[in-house]
Amino acid sequence: MTARPGTTSGNGNPVLIVVALLFPLFIFIVILWRRIFGVHSISQSFSIVGIILTFVHLMIAFIYQRISLANYREIIKDAYLEKYGEVDSQYIQDITTGITIHVNNLYFNVNTFFMFISFSIFIALAFYLWDSYKNKAGNRDE
């Protein structure tokens, strides 16, 4: 799903179809995680530790993504320099910014898969923790 630099896809970016399906899938996964946590009645301390760990994982994974993008831009610059003898830095920036067909391999890989899963766990744990605090506050009022 990733085109070589200097080429275009006649059909646009086919990954946009997959991206459209990810949001409903994300909501569904969060609901499932939340149900799992509710059935197993995990402790609040486990929830807090889980939130911290998933947040740390997300930050490390995000930094890794940024480094990978910078490395990919350097690879493209080197390839253009070798092939054409000069580099159009604005062109390199344009084809590697946003959801373009030239960076699909950076957006859809093992790292982003685990980021997706971690973020769903993070949100589900936050909802679970919120519900448990709300329930404790409701029990105190009675």
C-alpha cells in the first residue's frame, strides 16, 4: 500500500478505507475491554498502574514513530540525491506529511498496532476507574 517516491497511485490512497473502519473498531474494542475489566473486578490500584503503563508505552511508541519518520525522510533524501543529484526538501516534506500513500508503511505496522491496542486499554481502564470512583462516591452518599 506504499508507493515508491516519485510515483503516484491512480486510485488515490486505498488505506483511507481502512482508516474509516478503525474508529468503529476502536469503540467496539474499548467496550469489550471495559466489560472484561468489569467481569473480573480488577482493583483500583491495578487500574492506576495499568493506566500509567499504557500511557508510558504510548509515549515511547509515539517517539519511536517520530524517529522512524525522520529516518524515512533521510532515506528518501539520500535516494533522491543519488538518483537526481539534488534534493527538493519541500517535496520530501509534502509526500511524508499527513496520510499520504508514501508513508502508509509508517502508519500501519506492528508498532501502530500495539499503540492501537494500548490506547484502547488505556481508555477502557480510565472508564473503569471513573466508574469505580463514581460508585464509591454514590455509596458514601447513601
